[in-house]
Amino acid sequence: MQNANRTAVFAAAALFSAVTMSTRLAAAGTSSSSSGAGSPSAVPTGPTHAYSVAATPGASCTIHPEGVTNDASLSATVIAPADGKIRFDVAPAATAAWGTRLTLDCALSNASQTFLVDLNDSSTFTSESAADLQPIKTGVRPPLTGDLTAIPASQLVRGQYPLRPDANSPIYTKWAQHVTTSVDLYRAIPVSILGLHNYGAHHGNWGAIDQNWSGFVQAAGGFTNGTTSGYPYVNFALSGSDLYGAYEALSLAPDPQGCWTGESCDDSSFWAGTGGAWVGSDADSFSSALLQHGFQFMYGGVLTLFDEFYPNNTNAVAAPGPLSPGDAILLEGYDGDGDCNYTTSTPSNGCFTWENWSEGAWAISDVQPYPSGATFWPASVEYISEWHPGSGTNDNATEEQMVGTALDLNGTWHPDPGGSSATDPYVVFFGVDADVDPCCYATWDNGTTDDPEDPMKFENFQCGPN
């Protein structure tokens, strides 16, 4: 049992049976998935296609429907990578809102470019296939040698090794195993998905019942319940000394089953991140920017990696090698400077890595810019299964399970609340549809929500459409 001051705040909901599966995270090199983990590409991976426009490398490009310049929900900012190609797609649920005629306003220093794209006129863009969107191999990471505890974090980051977790973390033993072996390194080819966000927590009179989030949120500064809404806010006054600069989550790769029988499905995702919870109180609150990445099921049964520095748009990323349901994947995200060195100052970039610790010995990284004009107050850490309510249902995904830890700006690691040495207070969110039917039930390994014990487990139920 955890300390009394960490009592969970959670919704009064019917207790559904927790997912029953073996704790394969402990092995992190074996898997017993029914779909055959260990075989290459056991599930289809995405993204499957993209539109691209050639801009100047490094240019900041704002994409919006032609003639629409004052609607933030119909605007996306993309930084042109080294090859200058702005790659994008439109989320299936957003095609009507975005239309088929788009404007790209790009700027770099004092130079500007404007591109008009008609999605019905292939002469205005280049069409890229799944083969064009495969990650680029950048090298091989050599094994570390010597005293692993003596290597500075800055040296680990420069060498593209994951940050060293606390020695008491269940992730540490696996980390030590995998940084002492060779790993193929890849750079992502991200596709910006217009009209799609993995939102921050729903804010409203729901208590801890949330329309889109299911999972656990921790905050070293604790929470306060809204006096009228009952909503759990991160305690602003106590959060400033314990902001988080990085997170690591050892996750099982989910197994997307596609839509529930007879239904179309909206986008669903499974991720870890920092900064998504509301901060303050009913009288005075704000929503922080959200640094997050993980897995996305935008195309039903297709498993896609994604990252996002919300309120910037979601980016879809293809896996560079074998990826099977049940594989142990390390998710690492951190605040980065202009070169993606870890920083404890206001970041210029969000820096993301997925590393397969079960098969293939690969790691893929991506960089996304700080969202212009946003407030980033990473006083919370999130471990979430999410559904984006709309005209369809949630995705029927299985195998969702993870353990995590987060690094504060003072250099201290904070295990997720289920860790044996955990001290951070936490809340539990339950995703529901418009009829308050559950979308996903998140529990600890022992099947409870108020007796923390790793790993975190997530079971999806059909809900929606809204």
C-alpha cells in the first residue's frame, strides 16, 4: 500500500474486470502475443501515404484551408526538414472541415513562400507512398562499456542513448542490457496529420470521468479538486519546484483489431507524455502544452507511431523494423534545445525516441518544434489510452500495458505511482462516451485503481459514436 498522502482521486464507476495478461515487461525480450510477436511486421504499420510540397529546409510553414486564416482549429505549423519536404495528410474525420484546397505559408529569416495545393490536382503536390515514408538509417549505436552510472546525461543524449533511469526503476535493468548492445539508429520521416490532435484532458463538470482520456496522471505538487466542477487540477502553487523535463515509459506495443463489428471507428491512441493536465482551480486555470508520443490507430487496424507537441498537430511515423504486438518498446520524450540536447530551460524542441527492446534492435527518433504562443508547464506526467469522440467508435486495441518514470528539472526521477518507491500523488481518468459508457478501464496489475502496483493495464470496451 502506498503513502496515505497519495490517495487516488478517481471516478465513481462500475468496476470492470481488468485485462488478464502475463507481465511481459519483466522479460522485455520475449513475448507471448497471440498474433506471433517476434515475426516481422505482425501488424500493418503506417503512415500509408502523404502529400508533399518542396519548401526551403528549415522554413516554418503554416498550413490552412484556402482563405481561412483566423481559425486555430484549421491551422497547422510544420518545420521543413533537411530535404525541405513538407509532408502531410488529412485525418479521415477532418476532410470536410479542411476541404481540398490548402494554402502553405512558409517563412525562413526574411524570405517567404506561398504554395497553393489542390488535393484534386496532382500537379500541385507530390504523392508519397508508404515506401517513400520509411525512416532513414543514420548509423549504428555502439555498445556502452565501463561504469554505466558514471556517464553524464549529456553524453548519453549526444550518443543517442536513452537517459539513464533511476537504479530502483524496473526499467533500469533492461536499460543497462540494451545500451550495452549495438542498435540500428533511424531518423523518422514524419507526416503531419491535419485536423488530428491527441488532446489534453477534457475540462468540464466530469470529476475524473474524462471524455477522451483513460489512464493515470501523476504530479509531484499534488492536485486540488475544483469546488464546483469536481475536476482534479494540478496544484499550481506547489508544482513549480517539481516540473518534469523528460519521461520514459516501457510499453507493450498494442494490437489494433480495427473497428468494432458493424461500426466505423475514430482515431485512438496509446501514449505517455508530460504537461497535459489542467493547472489551477475552477476560478483560475490553464491548459499546458503537451509533450507526448506513442502509438496511434488512425487507420483502424494499422499500427502507427506518433508524436505531438500539442497544440501543434499530430505526426504519424512508420516503424523502421520489426514491430509486433506485445513487443517491449521504450518511449522517451524530453525537452530539447535547438540541437535536441536535453535542457532544463524553456525548450526549443520536443525530442522523441521509440526503441524496440524485444526484436530488431532498432531506435527511431524525431524532433518537433515548441508550439508557438503556447504555455508549457510540465507539472504532470500522463500514461493514457485515448479515444477521439466523433461519428465512430473507439478502436478495439489490446495489449495496452506500461510502466514509467519521469525526470524533474532538478535531476530526480519520479517513478509512476505503481512503483515501489513512488511518492507522487496521482489521479485516474476513465474515458466515457456521450451515454457515459466506458471506453477503457485503466487499472494497476492487481486489478484496482487505488492500490498502486505496476504495471498499468488498459482494457478497451466499445463506446460511441457520440
